[in-house]
Amino acid sequence: MNSPDVGNGMIFPELSPTEKRIMGILCDGIRHRPDEMFCCIGDQEANLPNTLKTYISDLRKKLRKRGFDVLLEKNGRMHYRCVRLINTQE
């Protein structure tokens, strides 16, 4: 999934500027800590409770329509990873 089109929002034009910045980090398909994504959030929102969770939740809804999702992995620490979903309907 390491595509510059994913990271810059060309595949997902409906993403907000903040969501596009978060996808720019997640598009490589590897695990990322939440603090890596806080740099994508504007200063005015960064200190609000649950800001990152809200962005990730909204991002997941939009990505699922396109066959992607953001996984939350907990293995001592929290990590997020963007993955392509497998169609099991066939």
C-alpha cells in the first residue's frame, strides 16, 4: 500500500486536510504510535480530549467505503496501521 497517491489523498479525495496528513503517515502499512500522528493535528485541536481518536474514527468510516481500514494494535503500547481489507463476500 506504499503509494504516494494514498498518502496525498488522490485515492481518497473526500478526506479532510488533517485526515490526508494522517494518511500520509499511515499509508506505508507499518505500525505507528499515536504521538507520530499528533503532528498532523492543528495546535488548536491538539489539546482537546479524544481528538486523535475522533479523527481516526472518521477516517476509518471513509476508508472502509474504499476497502481499507485503520487497525488499532495493542501490544504493550498502542499502534495504528492502515490495511487493505479482504473481500470475503465472493
